[in-house]
Amino acid sequence: MGTRKYVWRFGLGLIALTALYAFQRPFREYPGLEYNNFPLPSDYREQTEWVFARLMYPQSPRSYGQGFGFRGSGDWREGYSMWTQDYPRADRHFSEAMRRLTRIHVRSTEQPVNLDNGDDVFNYPWLYAVQTGQWRLTNQQAKQLREYLLRGGFFMCDDFWGEAQWENFMESMRRVFPDREVVDLPDGDQIFHDVYDLSNRYQVPGARYIGTGVTEKCAGCPARWRGIYDDQGRLVVAMTFQSDVGDSWEWADDPGYDEKFSALGIRIGVNYIVYAMTH
């Protein structure tokens, strides 16, 4: 795509998105699995062009995290569930990277998004979920996610490993898109080149790498870059299967976590967001 056409489309996209900001729900924060007292930036109420939208979801009965994931009321809508993995530290570290690396107007705080909250999800061009090998969408949530994606939304799912988690992920995704195939993304796909050239990708490990030096969370689990396209050839779902991009954001300030992993993880996020806002 030529530069002039790219800029034109980007500008139109931002104009359309700006019209929606006034309808976003107010900032809200939930107790997380790892953090309950992370500092709150001063701009948490600011209306901006882009907000880190984190998907809230019900947890699968087969989830291995259930023992520590459900505390308090046991209600995923109140936090303390697998959707809060890395939250809010990863979200806020990455939002700061977006502010420094792009000219997009970014709020420093994330926004948890519940598909059951009417049309709220349509306010966000990019939606992220972690540990989707542990989710179990309801039929209504699957329908709402499908509608969001077909109307121009983009969904990034991250940090799920092995065939068992893949099958659990796909049980919900098949209800979102029963008629669309999951494919391995080709290296030449625009999403790997729209801002940064990501031809040389490698597995992004979780925090356990700090103590072990091991990048995989399961034996024989290489990184896979998968996705789903719509009828116009637009990528609408991007799966960082068998990588933990969220941890690369969360631990970007830890000297024990190699810079090369956070550098790739942040570039992946930037590329995916710019793609989501321009396609």
C-alpha cells in the first residue's frame, strides 16, 4: 500500500474511532491473580485514541488455574480469574511503550471489557486476551465476539500452550467462527511489516525464563503464529500460540528477563495495534 493511501486510511480510521470515545465505560479495575496494588497513573480517566482493551471471560471448568484463580466471590466478573493473568502490570507497561514508540494518543491504563456489557466492546479497535487455553465463552459471548470482528474489530489472544489448551481454546473459537479456518500466518503478511519488520521472529517466553533459561512452557512446543481472516482478506484474529507476549510486557523492566524478548514482544504488539487501526 502506498504511503499516501496508508495515511488516508489511518486518518479516516481515527476519525471514526474518535466518535466512539465518549461512549466508553468509565475506567474500572479488578483484583488480579498477581497484583492488587499496582500504582494508578494520573490519566486513568483520560479520553484517548487508543486504550489497552483486555477481554474478561468465564474460565473453563477444565482450567488448571482454577485452584488459585477463583477467590473471593468466585465470580469471573469480579476479577481473581485467569483473564487477569499479568494484569494490570503488563497492560500499563505496554501502554507506556505505545506512548513512547508511536504518535497514537494512548491512555496509561487498560480497560477490562465484558462481552456481556451491550455494545461496549465496539468502542475498542483492538482486544487482547491472555490464557485463552483456559477460557469458555458462552454462546452469547461467542456471538458478540463474532459481530465485533466482522464489524472491524481485531482480537489478539496470547499465552496458551500445548494441544490440550489449543483444543479448549478452539471449542470457543469454533462457536465464534464455525465457518472460518485457522491458518499459519505467512511471513509476508502485512501485520509483520506494517511498522516493524518482524521477519525474524522467535519464541517469547514467560517469566519462568528468568530462573530457568527455558523458553517453552511444555516440551516440544515451538512458537506458532496463527490467525483467522475475513472475506476481504483482513486478519481479524491473531494467535501468539506457544509464546507469552504478555509476560514480555509485564517483565520488560526486570534485568533478569532478556531485552530481546521484550523488544520482540513490544514490536509485535505495536504492529498488531497499528494493523487493527488501519485495516
